[in-house]
Amino acid sequence: MRILTIGNSFTDSLAVCFPPAAASVGADLHLEFADFGGCEMARHWSYIQAEEHGGPDCRIYRGRSKLRDILANGAWDIVTIQQASHDSWRPETFEPYAGFLISYLRRHAPQAEIVIQQTWAYRADHPQFQNGSEWGITQEEMYRRLTENYLALSERRKLRIIPAGYAVQLSRTETDSPFVPYPADLPEKLRWPDLPPQAGDVVGRCYWRKNRDGELELVRDLIHLNLRGQYLQACVWLGFAFGIDPETVRYVPEELDNRDAAFLRRIAGKALSTFSAHGAGFRVP
């Protein structure tokens, strides 16, 4: 199975657990990335346009390659697209760029199935979910809106969805120990090595690092998958791409508890079966 992602950091996270999870069940996976951090569909299209019209030396994608050359480099089975997370809940950001990308991929990789990865809502302590934020939405509202947008794109373009975002949300609602947001001013009061509470979610990681002045600062990544989330995402993708029951995955990262890994595999299977059972008729929980 040859898979190429045209996305951003929300597909880069597959590099950690997807290959070893696939190997653990004997699945033959070749995975490559044509990603840029935070890259929206509109920016991907602008890069493609620049390459097409900028002459032979205009190479923007991986390894200083043109995307058309990456697409021509072997017969891809699946090519994925997705919206950048910060635009995923805004319906006006999807078109016409999704249509442009899909047409381009069908022209340069006609044998490949184009698939959408549904991205996920940020962790509940993200600043955009706090009172007075620019977005003015909750985590649940972000999830509902982005899911509606991906479902609408799937219906318009007749493309299947990898329900990674649904799996993330299921893990939040079905866990026995959900993440509990802390007071907004807590990070300002912390000193190394203390960290804010962060157990219970597959998204988010807090850590200390030195800034340019050599001073330690607290970093809160509240949008990307942590190791639990990367494992969940890998199991969802493995089940989607290979038709394998995620509960048969034998690989477990050294840092994951076996019971927790079993929970995440079960969530991946449930997300896939629920999405598949309802198809275009899926409704946002």
C-alpha cells in the first residue's frame, strides 16, 4: 500500500506509530509526506501554481521536488488531503481550493484514490476556547463544525473520509478519566519542573525549553497529538487503508500502558465501524 499525504503537521504525526503498527500485523506500507506545517488547502494550491508556472527550477515540495514529480514517482494507492486545523471549522476556506487540488491529483495520479483525513478539535484548554477569544467557540463547537465541513466535502466530491477527528472525540467521551481544564492563569504561576495537568486527552503536550535568551519557558502544544493520539491515529489509518481490525495491532509504544493501548485500539475500531455504517448519512454526535 503506497500512501502519500498532502497535508501538514496533522499528517506528519503518522510517522511515529503508523509504520511499526503496520509492520506488527504484516501490512506492507510505503508512506511519504508532501506536507508543510500549518498548510491550508489554499496554500497548497498556491505552491502548486507556483511550481507549474515558475519554470523548472521552481521546486517547493519534499526534497526540492515538484509535486507533479512526486505524484509520478510510482503508483500511489491513496493520496490524502485535509484542511489546516485552524481553518477546518470555517466552511468558506474549503472551496474552491479543495476542488482545484482534487482535479490536479486526478490528472497527475489517476490511479490513486483521493481520501480526506478528518482533523480534530484542539484540547479544551486552548486559548481560543476561553472567554473573550477571537474564535468565540468551544471545543465541541469546533469539532461539530469541522466534521460538518468534511462531510460536506466528502459528499460534494464523492471521497471517503479517514475519521481521525471522530476517533479523537470518541476517546474524549468514552474515557473513564477525561481531561479537566485548569485555571487559565495557572501556567503563569508554574516554575520548572512543574507542568499543568494534562492526563486524559490524546491531544496536547506541555514541556519546558530554553528560549533565545537561555531562559526556561513553558511550552503548551494544545493542538497536536501526543503519543496516545499518534497511536490512535495510526490504528485508524491502518484499519482504513488495509481493512484490518485495529484491535489486532500488536505494536505498543514503550511509553504506553498496555491497557491504555487496548482502549485506543477499541476506539479506533469503533470510529471506523460507525463512520462506515452510516456513510454519507453520518451525523455529528
